Amino acid sequence: MTRTAMDRGRTMMLNGRPASHTLADTTALAEEVLRHHAATSTDYRLYRMADVHTEIVRSVAAGFRLAARLLDGGPLPTEDELSGILTLIAEKALVGVPLSAMMSLTDETVGKLRATVLAPADARDNEDLREINDRIFAFAQHIHTTIPICYINAARRPEGPGTAPSLAEALLAGRAPSGDVPRGYLVVRLVVDPWSAAPSAVPRGTDPARISVGPGALPPHLAIKAGHDLGEACRQLSATFPGTLIAPEPHHGLLLAQAPVDALRAALREIGTVLGTEISAVTDTVATAQIPRAVEDTRELARIITRLRYPAGVYTFSDLAVEYQLTRPGPGRDRLAAALDPLAANAGLIETLGVHIGNDLDRRRTATALGLHPNTVDHRLKRIAKLTGHDPTRARGLRHLHAATVVGRFLQAPMPRTAHLEQAAGSRLSSR
């Protein structure tokens, strides 16, 4: 195990203080980067970056905040967290600003980040210096990989009648252009399982779709194929359903479709078979004016099916309404997350609960799946009731415990990841 892997979660220290403390005023740092860039780079003047100075400062400041989080033990930024930066990159790509200009500013930002963080270091800081450099390098590598992909996708986006990017942009911004525009759309967000295309890439005997992929864990060739498959699926669906719009970057995998859900389900199944990958979709049927809200909702629904590891398929908002409500932040979710705490010391009880729910409360099927006697299953269910105060053999207790398992999985609570439990997690309280 690398030192970075061992230290992830630990706050980096320099000169007795968190290394991130020098990044406290991110806006001031971003302004300093832009002032220096404007004075030293011809790109700033040539491509009229002063016209979007405020937007650039906001994006650079966001980058500094994400880097500070990494130094404090947090994860690398997700694509959603980089959406503001990627939107600006895509907009500049569309008006002809070269990638080299974007990367020049990125390099200057990373240089400022490193110089600012390491400035307070002295001879006593050897312990964390290597790890700090590793994290800054990982952050820079992540940004240097993400930005070119966004830029290239935006610069190459199709302009044909099947995609109508200008109309899609207007609808995504909540502006319904004058003219003959449909009264409503099926907002579709596609999700590709990158592991499904290469079973040999994962440990033998492990279901690829059940692996939790952390930053840097996904091999580059699988990430590239997943991106290709996502784009190809969008193009195929656009060709299959006339009037369907492909959203421009950074909304990769988002469609504004004119299609019934059942027809979409059949088409997506066929496309996945041809591409040799598992593709899911989350959908919401809305009036045209409600598209911006549906875009955010489907982003959250995609997060839900990914984190709960639901099987590939097409899910409507109604299908996921229970999970959506259960996973909203608040005191209710916190209480549910704590409901299984009394079982934390006995993974067998958590596994039994999950498998029993997944087997529609059939004690014999549960016993067979776990290799136990049915009486042992009964005993475990009684133990669960005694420890949690919620009886899984009664409707009220079952509802509470099932909701707790959904919340626990969403929050990545420590639960055993056996094949049985993964299967059990696919069952839901909501009807399908």
C-alpha cells in the first residue's frame, strides 16, 4: 500500500498548522493568479479573457478550495464539483480559445497552489512534505486529465439537426425560444458502468458492477471506453427518436428526449448489447420550463443508483422517489443512518437482514442463500429486533430497517459487500 493510500483522510501539517491554512482566502489568490497571467501572457489579451475575468476568478477560487479539501484529507474533486470550471472551459472552446491557453492558466494556478502551500515549511516539516507534494501532484494530474477531455468534447460536439445545440443550451438555461418547441421533454441522464466492458480487469470471482471505484482506481482504457460508449449511446438514441436533443458539454450523457420510457428502455438495452457494456438511465418527464430543475434532479438520481449499486436499467423519478426522499440531508436521514449502529459489531446480522429483504422475507430462501438452517435465520431476526428495537418480521419494523439499509448504503456505511447483500440492495420499498 502506498503512503498516499495509508494517509488519505489525514490532515497535512506544516509548521504546526494545517497546510491548507494558506489557502483560506481563495478569491484573493485567484485574483493574484489572474493579475500575473494578464501581465505575462499574451493569451489573456489575445482571447479577451478580461471579458470573463469574474467567471475565471470564481473558477480558479473553486479550484483552490477543492485543493485545500484534498490537503485536509478529502477526496479528489468529482466531475459535478468541477462543473463550474468545465462549463467555462466548454464555452471558451466553442468560441475558438485554444486548449494551450487553458492549460497555460491551469499550470500557473497549480504553480501558485504549490508555492503558497509550501511557503511556511521549515526543516521540521519533512514528515508531511512528501505527502503534500503527492497530493498536489495528484490534484494537478486530475485537472490536467479532466480539462482536455471536456475541451475536446465541446470543440467536437456535433452541430447537425439531430442535436440542435443552441436549442438544447436555451432549454437547459430555462429559456424557451420562440417558435415550435415541444411542451415537454423526457430528461434522460445515462450512466455507463465502466467495469462491465472488461470483466478480466477486476479480481477473479468479483462482480465488476459491484466494485466501488475510487479516484485513480479505474484503468485509463476503461475510462476512455466508458466515455466513448456514453457518447455513442447518446448519438444512437438521438437517431432513434427524432426530436431528441443531445445536451452540450459539460452535461455529458444528458438528453432531452421525445420518447416513451418503454421505448427508451428497449432501445437502450439493444445499444448496450451492441456496445458490450451496461448502460443505465434515470429519467424525469417534465414541462419544457421545468427542464433546469429536472437536470439537477436526474443528476442526483444517477448518484443514487450508482452509490446503491442498482442493476442496469431505466429508472423513472417515480421508481426512485423513496430512495430520493430517504437520502436527502437532514435529521431524519441521520437518525436512519444510526438505526443499524447496534448491529455494527455483528456483520452476520446485517447480511442476514439484507438477504432476507432481498428474498421477499422468505426465511427458507434466505437460509439457503446464507447456508443456514431456517431456525438460525429466525434467531438472527429476533436478535436484530432486540438490538435495534425494530422487528423485521413486522411491517412497521421492516419499513424502518429497510429504509436504514438504503441510507446506510448511500452514505457508504460499513456493511459487508457479499454477493447476497448486493443483490438484496437492489430490491426497494417502492413498487416498480
